[in-house]
Amino acid sequence: MIPLPEAYQERILTLLGPEADAFLSSYTAPKVQGVRRNSLKLAENSPVWHKIAQEFALEPVPWCPTGFYYPEHVRPGKSPYHAAGLYYMQEPSAMSSAELLAPLPGETVLDLAAAPGGKSTQLAFRMEGKGLLVSNEIHAGRAKILSENLERTGVRNAVVTSMTPEALADRFPAFFDRIMLDAPCSGEGMFRKDPEAVREWTDNSPAFCAARQRDILKDALRMLKPGGILGYSTCTFNREENEEIVQWILQEYPSFTLLKTERIWPHLERGEGHFVAVLQAGPSPAEPASPPQPSASLPGKGKGRKPSASNKQAQEAMDAFLAFAADSLPGFKAEAGEPLLFGDHLYWLPHSQDGTFSAERLTGVRVLRPGLHLAELKKGRIEPAHALALASQSEDAARTFLLAVDREAVHHYLRGEALPAADHANGWTLVTVDGYPLGWGKVSGGLLKNHYPKGLRLMG
Ligand code: SAM
């Protein structure tokens, strides 16, 4: 690890007094790593989860019932089970935020700073596919990674957007039951695993980040319904970005109540460190005590990308998709929502349970993933989407191709190779590992043509 800045060490001494030595020595300990079980796919008592827990030598994370530590030599990211989205790799203390925000199935939830998707996947697992999750990430490149992570973990009810908080708040005033703001911060809890975070830190970082956090919060709070719940979290230790931000909210928005705060310290717990606060809005829309100042640090409004086709075209595409499903995925069922065409891509857009969210809401919003990607239309034919495979169960499919985690063939599939399929019927086939979908293949004349997406294929 590169040396910690003097100014940072002095701040820690002021913050922690006699505990500062123990805290600073924790930086020389090995980093802590974790996985979260994907409860959309795997029950706690499922045999495959038992196998994973044993092979990865998992130990429970005290503050997250689906979270587990794994030892340094284990590589969960390399297992085909990861490609099947059976778990999400996440630093254990970061598992505390979504756990405390505790969204319920059927709610309308926003994750405002969501990439790469740790909190969003956790929120989505807790929502059990019901209700609406809007996962927003300001940086389009990072939003793409967020989208891939939601796709791999089989999340159906998430809409991925890439907007500034300000532009999003203009579109969704007083709209969400719960909002997660896992804020961009000075990242002091990243120092042990990321030397870049140490290099970027200066004595001005906490004040700079706190100003940005207040700016983002002004927009976040505009989007919260009366009585709604805000989860605010950071992976940094200074008070300016944590307790003082909470104080600022309570002062500026007197109708808010603080429900809970939690700190995870790396010298006291097994985690890199985290702060979470949960606040509840009062019974009327969130109004600041002092009038809002125009925010100078945020970029301008996002350019909108609209659904490109009429409802009629979307319905025709949906009919074609349903014909495909009747043949190849007869168990396909959708929650409340509507078909949406983005160019040649068909999505199933989830509706919110209160009926206030539909495609019109996305006018002027930059959207990367308007719900579950069902299919691509190729010259009038349906090609099922990878996301659809990952959001399905093997029982849903008419034809499956069974691979096992400890056999070489699964790696051939993940490398994009065709596989011999002499005793298989022709047609679209769901390829599974130990019973869990990995992607699509198409059998023809005794060969399974590989449809695992090119961008995800393993090398060599
Ligand atoms: N919640 C994510 C997770 O659990 O995987 C991690 C989020 S990270 C702590 C903060 C995010 O805020 C980054 O993805 C960053 O791109 C985004 N961000 C940076 N500046 C921002 C701004 N001005 N407004 C909103 N988001 C911003």
C-alpha cells in the first residue's frame, strides 16, 4: 500500500483520538472481500448454494443475511456460477446500505448513483422482481456496466438511466417510495484496496465532496414521496461527508426524521468501512428551509433518447415474441408492464404498482435499459435476448442443454464454441450450468450453435 497522506493521518487522530493507532494499523491487514447470494435465483437451502458456500469457504457477514466473506485465494469471478448470476461480488461493509434501506416488493425505488450495481442488485433482490427500480448512473460508460450486472443477475424490473440528478428530478418529482444515494465521496474506505483513491485524496477532498453531496441531495429529496425513505451512504470516514451531511438535511428539511445511522469501522469489524443513514420525509413534499441555489458543479440536462416506435409496432413485435415464447419458452410470464421497442430491440417495461409509471415517463430521459430485454428483431425473426435467458428458469424452457460446473464443456460454451448436440431437438435452447441458465444456443442438425454474447466470452 502507498503511504497515507500526513493530512489524512492528522484528521484520523482528531476524529478517533486513542483509537487512531488501531484504525491506521488496519490499513496493513489484508483486504476483505465478499459475495452476496442472489436470492432471485437461489434459495438459502438449495444444493448449489451449499456447494458454493463449501467450495468458496464462505463465512457470514453479520449485517447482511445474504452476504458472505470469502478468503483471499478464492476467485468467485472465474466460476461459471458467476456467469449464471448466482451471486454478486461486493465488499462486505457496502452490503449494509441496501440492507438498511430495506425496500419491499412492489415499491417504486430509485438508486441515484448506481454503477457498478452493488446496491441496485441488492435492492432488486429484496424487491423479488415486483415494483419498479430505477437505477441511474450519471456516467454513461459506467451505466453500461451497471446494466450488464443487472442483466447477469436476472433482474427484470429495473430501468437503467444515465441522467444528472437535476434532470432526473425534473422528470420524477415526489415519485419514489425509497431512494438510495450511495454518494460519490472522498473514498477513504477504498485506500486499502485501491492506491488510486489514496493518490486522488487531498485535504480539500472532504469539503469538495460534501458540497457535491449536498447538491445531489437537493435533487434526490425532490424525488422522494411524502413519507418516503432516503438511504444515504458513503465509503469514507470523515464527519463532513457523513454525520454533518445528515445534520444539514435535518436543518434544511425540518420535516425529515432520522431513523438510523450505522458506521462500519475497519479496525472494529471485518469490512473496509462504510457509513449509512436512513431518513424519512415528512407528510408533505420535501421543501428546503432555505431556497435552493442553482447547482454549479453538475453538468447540464441529459439529452433524451425516446422509444423509437409506435405502440402498434411494439405490440406487433410482442406478438412475434409471444409466438417465439410459445415454442421455446412456454413458462415465460411477465409482471405488470408494457412492450417497448428501442430500434430493433424489444423490452418489457415494468410499471410501478401505483400505475404512475409507463413509457411516456421516459420521454426526455436517457435510457440504457428500459426493463427486461426480451429479444432482437432480425429481418422479422425473433432472436431471444441474453438478459431473457438469465431472467428465466430452466423449467420455463421447452429445450435445455445441460452443462455441469466441473466439466470442460461449460468452459467451451463460455468461450463461444459450438457444442455437439446429437440427441437434442432443433430450435432455441436454454443452456444451463447445474440447472441455472447461462445463455442461449440454437440446435440444428446435431450441433448447438453458440449465442453467448461476444462481449462476455472467455478468452483462450
Ligand atoms: N452504488 C454503487 C454500487 O453500489 O455499486 C457505487 C456508487 S459510487 C460510490 C458513486 C457513483 O456516483 C459513481 O458511479 C459515480 O459515477 C457517480 N457520480 C459521480 N459524480 C456524480 C454526480 N455529480 N451526480 C451523481 N452521481 C455522480
